[in-house]
Amino acid sequence: MFNQSRQNVIRLIIFVAFSVLIIRLIFLQLVSSNYDNLALDNAVNKKIIFPDRGIIFDRNGKSILENTLAYDLMILPTQLKGLDTAGICRILKINLVQFKERVISSIIKNGRYRPSVFEASLSVESFVQLQENIFRFEPGFFLQERPIRSYPYKAAAHVLGYVGEVDSNILKRTNYFYQLGDYMGLSGLERYYEPVLMGQRGVRYQIKDNKNRIVGAYEKGKFDSTAIAGRNLRTYLDIDLQVMAERLLKNKLGAIVAIEPQTGGILALASGPTYDPNQLTGNLRKANFSWLLRDTSRPLFNRAIKGQYPPGSTIKPVGALIALDEGVIGPDFGLGCSGAYYGCRRAIACEHKNPGHASNLRQALANSCNSYFSHIYRLAIDNPAERNTVNGYLRWKRYMNSFGMGVKLGVDLPSEDRGFIPDTSFYNKLYNRSWSSCTNVFLGIGQGEMQATPLQMANLMCVIANKGYYYTPHFVRSIDNALVSDTLLNVYKVRHDVTKIPDSMYNLVQLGMQDVVDRGTAVGARIAGIALAGKTGTAENYGIIYGKREKLANHSWFVCFAPRENPKIAVAVVVENAGFGSTWAGPIASLIVERYLKDSLSQERWKEVERIEGKEILLPIIKTKRNTLDSLRNERLKKNQLNFRVEILMPSVPINKKKKIILAFHLNAIKPNYEEKFI
Amino acid sequence: MKKNSFEISSGIDWVLVGVYVALVLIGITSIFATTYRDENIIAGFFSLKTDYSKQSLYFLISAVLAVLILLTDSKFFSATANIFYFFGIILLILVFPFHTDVKGTKSIIRFSTFQLQPAELCKIFVNLALAKYLSSVDLNFTKFKSQFIAMVIVLVPAILTIFQNETGLALVYFAFFLVMYREGLPSAILTISFSIALLVVLTLLIDQNILAIILTSLAVLLIFFIRKQIKKSKSILFAIITIWAVCVGIQKYAVPYFFNHVLKPYQVQRIYATVGKDFQVDLEKLSAEDIKKMEGKKKAGNYNVKQSQIAIGAGGFIGKGLLKGTQTRYDFVPEQRTDFIFCTIGEGFGFLGSLVLLSLYLFMVFRIISMAERQRSIFSRAYAYGVASVLLFHIFINIGMTIGIVPVIGIPLPLMSYGGTALITFTVLIFILIRLDADRHMILR
């Protein structure tokens, strides 16, 4: 009746219940070991402290780029309740509908519990207002700082490069040295000197709570390491010269390279068209980048180191040097030219017909006689000392290579191009082994298969100015707080001696080049009081337009160095499709030289700068394409807004179809014709 | 000892009082460890703004109440049991028109700053009333009518509580079946309901077909081992086969049917979440609203359980030490000072600490059972069993849910969880028992 025995059953039940709990605890706390790591992942935030990247200074100590802070307004959707959202709308000048759309899209992107960017790179005005009032919106909204580069001179975009977030490819390539979210130099000096500029990342272990908010340091910072700022670069660049060079290339395709011959230090390196480097900072980078990428004039393309042009007549001084050194001509060697070279099957036209314009080497250089240089090229190749054409050509090629032609110079910018000096195998293949000095006689006047980059041409001027040697062109003179381990600059301290050619021959060629400016093809480039030695070039070129190979307007070349006696600057200028070398490239180069040597320009010369700056030299096709792209862009912007709305309204419906159609349309518009080969 | 206090203190089970005080102090320490945020500790304890200072205040109030209870005549409780019960029911009913909405529950009445949760308090009244009924002189508990009345006493407040969206608190009332069992409820009812519960849990844990095979092989083995008895009476074989058929039927058909057609998908998901499984739902059959609900519930349910398991698991053998737990210190575990307070012990003091705490609880429950068995009056014994059952239920469900073996049901850990009503309720429950126990020689019925 009293069920005494049942107390034991109840005790058993209690005991079993507690045993179940304890067994589970044994499993949780003793057996399975991964909970400890999970807890760490959960609560300890390994925060990488990004050091300030190093600053890049020009030769006069002016900083070409700076570090500034941008602020993003971040949103944490779970914490929005009870916040003054209307206040946020007022500050950001958006309406409630837009506000809701943004909240929803951030939830779609990152979920409710993770912060996402609500407004990136706040304008100064909204930032000031927000900073004062942010306490009213916390923790639903908060400000996050983000270091970005800024470029006070808005110049040297191609030289400096840009910084961007690493992608998965880079992660793999660098063996996960970087982590997602890191920024690194992606091009230009930023990329080349990344190890110097990036400094050393710091790590801070922070404890965070369930909302990912930082609560404090982990173990009082025992495991933390401080960030070490990146080191500064001192360059040879003259930023004022650079700015002017970019002005001179405005609305033109082309490049300007100015080098200090004694050191190989690059004073200015401009590629036209260029862009404002500030466009590629911060969150605008992606949008602007893709736009720049689509531009038919290819503003992202660094023509100074990657543009490959036939050098045209600018190669003639080298031809003269080779012929002299080979001994196939003497300084007084002359040629009677009547307006063309008839030595080979096809006549090569010459600009000059008057007798005596090639009566000796200096004359021929000054007048840029095609016949003369075709002839001495053939003499060099067919030099009896070399026994046959192939050997002669190989020797000629060795000369060219030692002058830096057809090889990568090794400038401190990534992805430099080598230009092109054909190998004998090239001709063997092309002409089935039966070719002669006539086959490639055009090489003698810088045409044919030969291609060179503006940097190589400027370097060539350095060799001639230095009478036989050069230092690899480079930007960086020194690294602040340099370490023994900084080997990056070592290669630039090596003097490269070109095939030994006597100084007397250089003197002769130098004088010939001075004649070019004083009374030859480039009188327009003359600078009062400065002995400028230069050479014009007018390079024929072909492009494929609408599927047809067409001859395009000639590239305008000018290479020079000054002063002739004691050269301080060597310049190469190319302006695409601008006609004679003396019309555009010459005046541009002369302005560069004058600006650098005199440190200032007269009123009159500034007017000349403005005149050149105002001149637009673009192939009609580029203009047409640009206009098409512009209208497409506007259309796309409209459609994007539409897409955005669709995305917001129906997150689950695939809207890519629409995008694809627009994109396909887009690609077709660009694709058919404007070819890579034509630069 | 003073003369007047002698009477009060005589017969008091100081061991239980000691365990009680120890648990409350551990609770306050845990709340402190969870909510302490580098403020001045002394100021924190006296500010009454921090949770640990508030809990200390509740402890003080509880102590005063405990003394008052000890001062009360033990006959008072049995005499007023029914009145209190009806008072409790009226309170529960009054909740419906007068409740304040707090975090989705409809069980709280608010008088200015003071909050009252009758569903919590009612446990005391139901325990008293049940004990009173079970101790009636003319009771024959083998009769269905008496069993039915006892169940009504328990289930009426339970149902009212369910209507207040407090399923967890309502489930506690089922603990009183243990009391009824002790007082003569046929064991079959307990066995069957327990077996079905076990079967349902196993269904969740083990693949349907594998479980069917296990059950079948168990039945075959059983038949093999008791084949001699079966030879004597065929009805045993018949019973085994019936039980086997029912079990397989439940696990293979009834439970899936119940989950797929009776429960809402998000509820099923929550149940599955506790055993760490994903519930496979046929999404096409669901309305958009259901999917939305599920997404939310899935995250919340999984999140709590996962985080608390990580916290406890991270404690390891000896734990990270007080205030050192990264999980419990930084709000990773939601509701941590209340329902998930065990995490703090689990992370801070590891397996050893958890074992000590569980032993303390086990000791307390066993102690209460022993005390129950030494009573001479049925009222006191039934009451004591009621206290033990409620405690056991709370402890098992609460800790079970923090370590992921029980679905997340919001009930507090006795004496430890933050909250005034809960602490006071358990204090009153325990100290009435202590008072009754102190007078065990005086009360016969």
C-alpha cells in the first residue's frame, strides 16, 4: 500500500538522469577536442594591423602620393531596432525607400549578424556629420576607417600603379603570405616595391562578442605584434616635369620618357592617354577600372614600357655607329641620293632629293637620308669579314641587343616589353632560308619587323650621350632606412657597357644629331642656349580596321639628349599617328628638355605647352568607338539601376540573364576590329 | 543559542540548507562571471544595477522568506493548500487579461516595477494541493477516479501555462507524475510513457530502418532467451510481438507522420537541431511563410545550442578559470545568465567543476528523497517528492539543453539561474519542505 519499494525506482531514475548528463559532459569536455579551437575562432579575432604604406617622393622631396583615411559607414542589420534611421537618411541624403533597399541588400549579401558596408568612402560632409552623431546610431551603424592612397598631383598613374585588394590568385601565388582583405600593390612601383612599401603587418588578437564587436585585447596583448610602417621610396622622378609631360600627351596616344643618362634615373615617364590615379583608390576602383579597361584608347596601357613601335629614323644614329665600328664606312662616307634607294628590288623613298644631302655621315644624319642608312645597313650586314649574310645579321643583332634593343631593360616597373629585333630563324622561317640584306633592308631605317619601346629609345639616347654605356633605367634612387636585404636596387648600380665603340665615333654621331636640331629635320625643336642633339623619326605603321589591314597615319618620333657636351637628360617621345617626327614629337621633347634643364619655361614656351595640350590627335576610329562606348555606358548605367531594383525586389530570381544580354551586346561592339597589334 | 530561536531551529535539516546556500552562491558567482564587465566589483555589488547585485538582493529576500516560512506552523501549509491552489489558478487566469508582453511570453503580470510570473509560483501551490489530495484520509489511489482528480490538479495549471506561451514551464508539471507514481499510480503508465519518449528520441537519433532492425533483433533475442517461459505461456510471446509491432509502428510511421503533418516544420527543425541534425523538408510543399519562419528558427535554435556546446566543450577537464572563458564572457551564448548559466560553469571550471555541481544537485535531490522517506505523514512525503521531482526535471532539462541532448526549453536551472521569481519559488519550495521535515514527529497525516 505504501509502495516503499518505489523509492528505489525513483532513485534509479534520478541516478540515470544524472548519469546521462555526465556521460554527455564527458563526451563534450573530455573526448571531443575541437570545441576549444571553435571557441577561439568564435571569440578571438586575429586582426591584421595594416601598416601605413611607404610614401614615394620625387627627386626634390615632394611626395607624389600620400596615405589618407577614407571612412565607410557600416551597418549591422540586427542592431537596427529603435535607431533614428531617419537621421541617417538625412545625413546621407537618401530617402526611406533607398534606405530599405540598402538594408535588404546588405542582409542578402552578408546576413544580419555581420556588418556590411552601407555607404563606402563617405564624403567629407557626411563624414563630419556622422562622426559627431554616430553615438546616436550605434551599434546598428558604425564608422570604419580604411587607409587609401591619394595623389596630390593627379599624375604618374602609370608609374605609381595602384593598390588593391588581393584576389585568390595572388593568395595562391604568394603561398598565402597575404590574406583575404589585404591590400597590395597591383601595378607600377607599388607592385615592384611591394616588399618595401608594405611594411610589416602587425597582428592584434582581440576578443569579440557574439555580434563580432571587439571587447578588448586577448591576454592583454601578450601575443600581439605591432605594425611597422612601410619604408619610403626616393625616386629620380621630377613630378613637375611628369605633370607637364602628361599635359603634353593630353588627347594623344603616345609616350614620353626622360632619363638622366649618368644614373639611368627616370625623370619622367608618361603614357598617353593617362588617367587620374585617384580614380583607382578606394571603393571606386572597380567601377573606374572596368571603365578604363573598356576605353578604346587603352588608358591603362603603359605605352612607355609596353608600347612597341617601329623606331623609324630614330634608329639611324645606331646604324651609323655600327657601320663605323664595323669599318664599312668612314666619317666621310657619302652617298649620292636622288630621292630614293634603288639598291634593292623595291625602291625606298627618301624625303630629300637635293644633291649633297647625304654627302657625309653628319649630313646624312641631319637630313635623315633613307638611302644612306639603307645602304650602310646593307654594308654592315654584307661585311666581307663576316663571310655571309647570316653571320653579318647576327653580328648586327648583337650590336642592337647590346644597345638595349629587343631585350628587356629591367626597369623597376612590372611587365615591361622587350620590343623586337628579329632573329635569323625568324627570317629563315619567313623566307624559307633564302634571304639577303635586301630582304630586311628596312631595318636600317627602323622599319620592317623592328619594334622598340619608348623606354628603349630613351635608353639608347643615354648610351649615345654617355658614349657607350648605360645604367638600367629605373625610378628609385634610394629606400629610406635601407637594409642589407634590400637587393632590389642593386641591379641599377651595374654599369652596362655597350660593345666597345671608340669615343670618336660617338662624337661624330653626336655632332650629327646636333646638326639635326640645328639645321636638319628638327629645327623646330631648337632651344636657345642649349646644345640639343636629337633625331626625328616618322614610323610607318599598319592597323587592322574592320578586318582590313590598312596603312595608318605615321607615328611621330623624337629622341634627343642635352646638353650635348655634358648630357643631363635623354628623352624619347612618340606620338601615335601624328605624322612627321618634327611636327609633334620634336616640339614636345624640346619642351621637356628645356623645362628640365632651365627649371622653368618662358611665357612663350608655356603657350606652346598649351597649344600642344589642346591638340587632339586621335584616329577617327578611336573617337567613334569612344562615342559608342560613352552612349553604351550611359545606357548601361540606366539598365544597372533597373537591375538593382530587380535584385532588391526578387532576390531569388536569377536576373543574370538580362545582364548577360547587355554584356554580350557590349562585347560585340568592341570586338571586331581595333586590334592588339596596332598600338 | 537563544531560547526563542531554539524552537525554530530544532529539527531543521542543516545539510539541505547548506547545499541550498552553496548552490545559490555558486549561481551568483556564475552570474557575476558572466556579466562582470570590468566595473568596480564592490560598487557593482551594491549598485543593484548589475545582475549579480540584483541576484544577491533576491537571495536576501529569499532568506527573509525562508525565515518567515521556518517561523510558520507546519500545519498551516496543509491547511491552506487548497486555498493557495485556487489562488494560484485565479492568478494564472488573471494573467490573460492583465499580462504584459515580455519577449513573446504572456505569462507575466507587472505591478509598476515588480514582475510576477504566476506560472512559476504555481509549482508551489500545485505541489501543496497534490500532496494534500494524496494525503486525504479516504483516498484510494488505485481507483481511476482518484488518479483522474490528481491529474486534473496537475494538468489544469499546465494547460493554462501552455496558453501563456510557456511550454517549458508547463512541462514541469509533468514532473508531478513521479509523485503520483510514488503514491501508487500504476507503474505501467510511467513505464509506457517513458518507453514511448525513449523511442521517439531514438527515432530522432538513429536511422529509421536501422532502428527497426535493432528493435527486431532485440525482440528476437528476448524471445530466444526466455523461450522456456514462452513454452509455458504463449501469451508472453504474443505480448512481445505486440510490443515490437507497436514500437516499430511508432518509430517508422507514427513519429514521421506526427512530424510531417501535425507539427509545424520549424518546430520539427528545432527538435532536430537539439540532436544536431538537419531536418529534411520537402520545400515544395511549404508555403513561403513557413520557409521564412524555418530559416529564422533554424538559425536561432542551432545558434544557441551550438554556442553553448562550444562553451562547455571548450572548458575541457579543468576549465579556463573564473572570468577566463571567452565564450561565456562575451555574450556568445544567448540568455546566458538565465537559462544557459550552466555554460559558465562548464567553460570556467571544465568537467571537474561540472561534476562537482552535478554531484551537489544529485546530493540535494537524493537528500530530499531520503527526507521524504523519513516522513510519517503522507502530505509531507508527497510534498517532498514533489520538490525532488520538480528539481530533477529542471536540472535535467536545463543542463540537458545546454549540452544539446534536450530541445531548447526555456526553464531555469534551480537556484542558479538569474531571476527573482525562480529563486524565490525554489526557496519557498525547499523551505516549506524543511519546515515540514522539522516537524515530522508532530504530523501524522
